[in-house]
Amino acid sequence: MKRLTFFFVAALALVISSCQKPKVQYSGNPLFDDKPLTADPAVLVYKDTLYLFTGSDETVPGKEGFVMKKWYVFSTPDMVNWTNHGVKLTVEDFDWAAHNAFAGHCVENHGKFWWYVPMVVKDTTLIKNEGFAMGVAVADHPLGPYKDASGKPIICDTTANSIPLNIDPAVNVDDDGQVYMYWGSWNEARYVKLKDNMIETDGPVHTVEAKNFFEAPWIHKKGDTYYLSYAAHYPSTTEYSTSKSITGPWEYQGVINDTIHNSPTNHQAIVTFKGQDYMFYHNAASTTGGPFRRSVCVDKIEYDENGLMKKVVRTTTGVPAVE
Ligand code: FUB
């Protein structure tokens, strides 16, 4: 009888203690389901907060293909509690732009926030290929308000050595302060130096050699290694190459995200926040998802002992809270 009572009390204590343990909270994937639909993540860490910049797919009944008119900003202090700050930039904010608010990238420099975005131009004399050009909006805070910084595109079809589809800008300020803008699509990647004013090119457009490159370049640095990740092939995996210089040459390292069901695009952004490494990407797994109805997700990314990135393990739970 004594032994039975002991086991009963021990079991009760176990149940009570497990009930008292604080539950680990997870972000969940996709992060926002379809309210709103989000695509093409870009991330920026500023003052203990992670800011997420996204495009947004719109649904037009009977129309297949991208309908994208605006960009959103979200923020989180801990990866689990997210605030939707709403639409912070639209095609209409640029007098020179007509449509197609594709993937952008916001970067901090000189105490300001520079949001580089591609769109199709209005001026048909600037159209030689697809008509995509890249411009920049500027603000004093990641949440805006943003305004067109130069009143005209920085790169367009008529720029020497540009490509048929000038989209997916990725802008980095290197350790010595030099600014670089990478971009690319349909297997062609380019970079150009930007002047300190962030709105003008400085020198020629360079061709980038990166194995299997398709689109969506993203550069991050860990230690003294630069990582150039990108969508490879189409439908796309995410693959990456490394270099000891931001301008390459780039050494191919492999696949870090497999193709995604029902979405030929995946568009990654990689960041370290509060000591954890993350890959943002999009999929088509929201309630109303599809190839042109995408939603942003986040999962952890890990590096091996040689600093190489391991393939991301995609989850529906997302990532746990960080402090
Ligand atoms: O969202 C439109 C385009 O699809 C982006 O610019 C590419 O990166 C791909 O995600």
C-alpha cells in the first residue's frame, strides 16, 4: 500500500510539474497564412528587432501569373510575435514605374533605410527587353515613411551589360563602406558598385559567375566568408557559393533548400538574429496558396564545423521564440 501511494504521489508530481513548464512558442509556417499573402522576403535587423520586407501576390480571378502592386513591412522582437505594419511602399510611389512590384531589399546606410525594388518602367524608350528596372526608396526608419530617392531607375534595360530581366536587387554595404548591388534572373547574375549616395552606379556592370544561378541573389557574411545564396534552376532549389571577397570568385557549395511543392519560386533571405541563424523563403502552403499565391516562411539554418551551410529542414511549426 505504501509503495502504491508513493507511485501515485510521484506520478501526480510529474503531471503537475509538466503542466507548470512554460510551453515553447513557435512562429508557425507560413508566418501569416494568406492574410496578407506575402512573397519574396528580405530581412533587416535594427535595434533588437527583425524587420521583414515582403511583396504580395494579388488574386485576380481568371488570371494566371504575378499580379503584384505593393510591399509590406512586418517586425518581430522574438520570431514568434509578429506585427504587420501594413503596406509601406507601392508602385504608385515611383512616378517612373508602371507595374510589377517584384522582390526588393532594404539596407541601412548613413542612418537611413534604402529599399531597392524592381518594377516595369512607364517610359517605353527605356524598354529593350522586359522593361524591368530597379530604383530605391529611402526613409529614416525601417517602417518608413518611404519616398522615391532619385526619381528615376538606377538600372534598366538600356544600362550597358544589364540583363533581359533586371529584377531581384540585393544590396550590401561592405566592411570598408563600399556599396554593392547584385541582381539577376533567368540564369544571369550581375553586380555593380553604388556611390556613397546610394542612388547612382559607380563604374561598370559586372557579370557574376555562380553555378546553377537562376534568380534572387542574397549575400550575407559570417566570419570572413561571404555567402552568395540564390534560387537555382527553375522550378528552383536554393543553392549557394562562397568567397573571401564580396565580388567573388564564387566557389559552389551545394543545395540548401529543395524545390517547393506548387511554387516554382522560393526566394530566400538569410540572417542571424539574437544568436540564431534563419532562412526565410516562400511557399504555396497557405489556405489559398499556389504558384502565384505565395506565403513567407522561416526555418532555422545551421552551419557545419567548416562554416558550410546545412540543408534547411522545412517545418510547419516554424522556429521557437528567441530572447
Ligand atoms: O515575385 C516575383 C518574382 O518571383 C521575384 O522577383 C522572384 O525572385 C520570384 O520570387
